[in-house]
Amino acid sequence: MAVRVLIVDDALFMRSMIRDIFSREGFEVVGEAENGAEAVRLHRDLKPDLTTMDIVMPVLDGLSALREVVRMDPRANVIMVSALGQESLIAEAIEAGARDFIVKPFQASRVLKVVQSALGLDERFRPRVPPAGGSPGSRR
């Protein structure tokens, strides 16, 4: 079953770029939002496995939207998308419940690595399963 993704960014070209990265790897993009208020509504309605969230957006900024999403779904997997120079906002987002972040401009390989880590996926984007009789990384 494909990972279901919600993409949130006020710039259409950024949503398109992120959508292309996910589509090429077999993820299912279930929705897109151009502001934080739309993101909160779509997250509630669509219940995605992963949300990418721009920090600076109109109507409701990404940090406020993140807090709302995490309040209604504490297990939400949200990866923040930020521009260079927004380090303090990134730290605040991680404290508010974001799983990780991607800095613009980004490369597809970095986006996919962050997603793998945040969702616990292997290199084929399937859930990592610990070996029988042990935890991940344990030796016999």
C-alpha cells in the first residue's frame, strides 16, 4: 500500500516539484494545500501518512498549522519545508512536533532520505521490520 502524502506550500511550482518527487517513487499524493488553514482541514479530512508543510504561507503560517495538526493528530508525520536562514523557525517546528525538515532549494534524494527516516521506511520505501527474535540493529 502506497504512502499517502499531503503537500502544503503556497507556491504552485514547489508543490509541483514535491509532487513529482513523490509520484516517481510510488507515493500517493492525496491532496495539496496553498495555506495553513487549508492544510489543517485537508489533514483532518484525508488523514495522510505524511504531510510536507511550508513554514511561510498566507492565511495561517506553517508553524500554526503544524500545531493545529499535531493537536488533533498527535501521531501526525509532518516534515517542514523551509528556506535557508529560517533555522530558528525550524527549531521551533521540531519542538512543536515536526518529524524533520527539508531546506529549499532541495534535491530529490534529500527529500526521500528525510521521508525514509521520518516514517521508518527502508530503501524501497517499505516499513522497516525488525529481524525475527531481535530489535533493529541487534546481533545474534
